[in-house]
Amino acid sequence: MWKWFRWVLLNIIIFLTLVFLYFFQPWVYLPHDRLQMALPFSQSEDMSVSLIPMGETIEHNSSNDNPDGHPGLDFGFKRETNILAVSDGLITGISKGKEGYRVEERTWFYRIEYTELNSVVSNLHLFFRVKEGQIIGNVGTSEDISQKFEKGAKSRQMHWDFASSSMAIDRLCPVNYFDAESKARIENIWARIPSSDLFKHQGYTEICNGIFKGKEE
């Protein structure tokens, strides 16, 4: 009886240890080099892509379970666009929901999510190693975007967010994680959005606002 109890207890301890290591990953608190990322789309899209900032609270608040505001960036596309891996990494999640496909990529210290995709490439699977710039999926539509968006229509935007790989740390502001070229690109995209834009007009003037402003570690 005692041997059986010890065996069960040992397995419970091992299981809880593995759960703790997977979700909280204590090594992320050790000194490490900051990841350098690219943008998730080619430079040819920059002039037409739209951007919804991180932390805006007009549509993201406690009433829809986002009390801290918008937890990532939304990129809108006026045409069908390939979504690219922002860094080398490991695919740790692929799923499809009512808003499209979700792909999760992890590096040793960071977690990246690409959601609301219309499709993913056929050879993408769990534990697939992707390289920076590799096509992950597709978003956008060739349909007339002036038409009213209808349920079931192709997604015209991608929600993208970036976080520590530890679930104990909330999402991070990605701006200073982009390489120099990509950082300049996203800042130029945001600068081109007019001050009359809904979010800028309401005071959300930076790419990362609210609690996410300057949240990089």
C-alpha cells in the first residue's frame, strides 16, 4: 500500500513539475539576448496596410474580457497577403476557430501568435521549425472592401501578439524587438495613419498605449 502511494505521489510531483516548467518557464528570468524580429508581411504591403495599436480600449475593455485593452497589434490588408514568420522558431499550436486560424510560434524565451488567418500553408504542423520570412498562411481578400463585412467572409486583418514564453508574464510591446529595418517600417506605417483615425483621434497616439507602453521585459 505504501509503495503504491509513493508511486502515485511521485508521478503527481513529476506531472506538476512538468506543468510548472511548461507554463511558467523560470529560465526566462535569466539574462538573455533580446529577440530581433521582422514584420509578418513583406515590405511591398507597407503602403496599404492599416494598423490598430496595442492597448487601445475603445473596443477592448472589461466588458469583453480585455480590461487592459487590446493585447496585440491588428494589421489590416486590402488584398490577399502572405503572412510570414517574424523569426526562427518552433510551431507549438495550430487551431481553427470562428475567427479563422491561429498559429503559435515559440522561441526559447518568447511566444508569438498569428490569429484570424484565412488559411495556413499545407506543410505547417506542430513542432515544425520555421525560419524567419517563411510563409505561415494567408489573410486579406480580393473582394471589394467597401462592401459590408459579413459573417463567414474572409478575414481582412490579422491579430498578432508577442509575449514572454512564460505565462506568468503578460504580453510585451514588440516595437523595440523588431530589427532596425522593421522598426522603421512599422513606425512609418503608424505615422502615415491620419490623426483623424478612430484610435489616434481618441488619444491612442502610440503603437503601444496604456499598460503596454514601454512594457518590454
